Amino acid sequence: MAAKEPLNFMPLDLDTFAGSERFMAGTHLGAAFSKGMRAYLRSAYSDAIEHFKAALIAAYVDGEEQAQIYDRERAIIYLYIGNALAFQDDWDGALREYLESVQTDPQLAEAHYNLGVSFAIRGQIDRAIAAFKEALEHNPDLYEAHFSLGRCYQRLEDAGRAYIHYSNACDARPQAAEPRYYMGLMHQSHGAHELAQQCFAEALRVEPTFVSPAIQDEVLEIRSEEEVTQWYYRLSHDLKQQNYEDEAERIYRALLQWRPNESKARYLLGNLLARNRRWEEALQEYHKIPPQRQHYVDARLRMSAVFRLLKQPKEAYEVLFECAKLRPSSGQLFLHMGKLLYDMGLHSAAVRAFERAVQLLPNDPQAHYLLGFLYTALGNENWALAAWRKAVELAPEATSLRYDLGYMYARRDRYDLAVIEFARVLQHWPEDIETQFMLGLCYKELTEPARAIPLFEKVLRRNPHHTQALYYLGACYLQIGNTSLGKAYLRRYDHLIRQKSIAATISAHGNTPNPLSSIAGLSQSKPRA
């Protein structure tokens, strides 16, 4: 590939030198600066440089009060010297002066911009971009910086950022044709001729006398329809990534105007509209995707989700049911039908939907987990265990699922299997106190109190009011023969239970009960020892 020509930007002059009139008259500094400006304006750049340098020297040498200048003023003189060198094509010298300018006054946006220009001319695009961005930090509405960033990103083939900065340049200067023209070139170079013509027409509308520049670094190619389509998708994706969703929507709609049957674009546009809670418009786009198209099922799933958000479960189910009749082999449809039926309280129907989903998606851990969850809700723990074991086998790193499986084992007194699961959970959640408690409980039931005690103690360090941990810790100490410590923890347990009971009574009756009658009437059951 041939090397690209350098980007041809022009340095930016300041509109005025406001604020420095105080030293313009009656000082060597003022005289030198005035001569420099007159020479600069008549393009006598060598003379201008000499006079500007004399002005800088005078600022140090003159002892007069009027001759003292601020950093901003000194930075502006450096900027003019840099411009004078740039206009003589001495970009190395210009770069040095612009660096002096930004170091002297880091807030001077024009100096950062001109520094970016010098980097761009030298082909240092990344450094140019950094300088232009710094200019925008100090002046967000600087048209030249936005336009130049657009050109740099276009050179780097970063279409999304180029598009955004061209758009910002248009906002900063609505009557400027050039950013619109280059946006058109960008579209044209990727075969998007309809968008390109819109940009060219808009450029001439806002600036009828605009004459397009000679393009030396744009290569216009004839591209296939598929390549052009991918350009639309890539540009829309880049715009969404940078939160320019209105522009992304415009690109999707332009693509659909060109290719109305592009179901992927319609699906992505529907997603974009739904994300912005434009529900009715999103439903319209999803509905336009016909059954024979690739994104038909995904669109119906999204339609169902929208109806659920709109609190219309019946309509949400009808969408899935009608889709399932056309696509009976789609496991995702039945998975979502199961979730919806569960939310509607139709648990038996939900189980049938999940069973069908598992048949169609035998390697989907979520399908097996949800089926196990429904089995648990219906009291069929044996089947739930089988489903969850399969889910863990398919997703061994699913920590929350492994916890549920361990809990189920513990409920069925299979503490040996529960220990394996809870130990794996703690590898990923080492500070989770409920997992520590459950693992301690399993060790206690396996008559391994020495391994249970440190786990219960960890729980109590994190939550001193964990009554079950207190009780089981006391029981473990009794098991290993430490009677005094065991009884001490059990007394703490009894005290905490009494406090909770009294607090509950006060909350229920709204007054202070007789402490003796309250304590005498306690019937708090202890956890199984």
C-alpha cells in the first residue's frame, strides 16, 4: 500500500491580542510587539519573528512596570513565532515554539491545536490526536479541533470517532461545509453512496460557494453490497459504543431505506429503541421481521420481554406460543416460556416448558438449573438434585449454583457431598459467611468438630449475632470436651434468643411487656444439635 500524504491542516491565529494593550505604548516591549504584528499581517514572517523575539527579550530586560507580561501573553508571542515559522514550512522550528507556548500557558487552547497541527504535518497522528483533544479540554467548542480530529480518525479508519467529531464540528459551526463533505467522502469510500450524496448536498446547502478540496489521501473503491452493508453495521456499532445512539439510529434507518429486508438491522434498531424505552416503536420494528429470517426468534423473544415490562404477561406468552408453533425446535423459546409461566404462577406448565428446553438444549446449564429450581418448588428434590448436578457438570465455575447444590445435599443429610460443594464455593467466595456456616454445619454433622469450630468462629467475627453459629459453636466445643467454653457460647446463645424474643414482642404489641412473664413463656426451639 502506498504511503498516504500528510494531513494538510493550517495553524490557527488568535482573533485578537486582547488584554495586552497596557504594554503596547511607551515601552520597548510594546514597540517590538507592534512591529512584529505589522510584519506578521503583511506576511513578512522573518521580520515578524525577529520583532517577536525582541519583544520577549524586552520583557526580561526592561525594568518598567508596563513591560511586565503574564504567562498568557508570553505564550501568545511564542504561538505567533511558531505560526510564522510554519508559514515558511519550518515545522521543526514551529513545533519547538508551540511546545514553549503550551508549557508557558497550558490553558491556551489555540497553542495545543497548533501543536497538533505540527504533529499531523509530521505524520505523528497519535500525538496530533492527543494535542487536539487537549485543545478541546480548554475550549470544547473549538471547531478546528473537532474537524481535525475527524480527519485524523478518518485516516486511522476509526469511522465512529471520525463521524462523531465531524458532527461536533458541524454543531460548532453550522455553516461549515467541509466536515459534511469529508463525512460524505467517508461514506462514499465504503460504498454508502446514498449517505454520501446526502452529506454532499447538505454541504452545498449550508455553504453554496463551497469548492471541494483536491483529495490526495482518499481512495475511493467499488465495493460489493455486502461490504457496504457491513460499513453501515460497523459505523452504527461504533456510534453506539460511544453513546451516540441518535446517530446510530439514523444509520440503521438509512440502511433499511436502502435494504428494507435487512432483518439484522431491523432487529438491532428494535434493540436500540427498546433500550431507550421507546416500546411501541421497538415492537413495530421487531414485528416487521418475517418468520423465514435469521433474527425472527430473537425478535419474538425481545417482543415478549417488552410485553412483560409493560405488565402484559398474556400478550408476552402469546408471542412466544405463536413463535413456538413455527419454530418448535428452538430451545430458547421454551426456556423463556418456562420463566414466563413460572411468573404467572403456572408451575406445572412451566416444568413442562423447561423439560422441553432441556431436551433441545442438553448442554445449557441455565436450562438444567431452572428445571431443578421448579422441581424444588414442587417438592421433587430427587429430580432437582439430578438437574442441578447436570448444571454444575456443564458449568463447574457457577459458584451460586454450586452453593444451591450443596444446600440441597445438606437438606438430605448427604453432608459428605455437601462438604465438597461448599469447599469449592469458598475458593471463589472466601468471605461468604453463610457458606462458612454451612460448611461448618456439615463438618459438625460428620463428627469433625475441630474442622467446624474455626468456620463458626469466622462467622461470628463477621456477625456476632448469628444465633445458629453461636449454638453450633457451643455444641462443637462440648463435643471436643471443652465444657466451660461450650457452655459459655450456649449461654450467649440463650441470652441473644431472649433479646430477640423481647424485641419481637415489643414490636408486635407496641408496649413493654412484663419481663418475667415474657421469659417464662419462651418456646424458642434450638437448632438440631
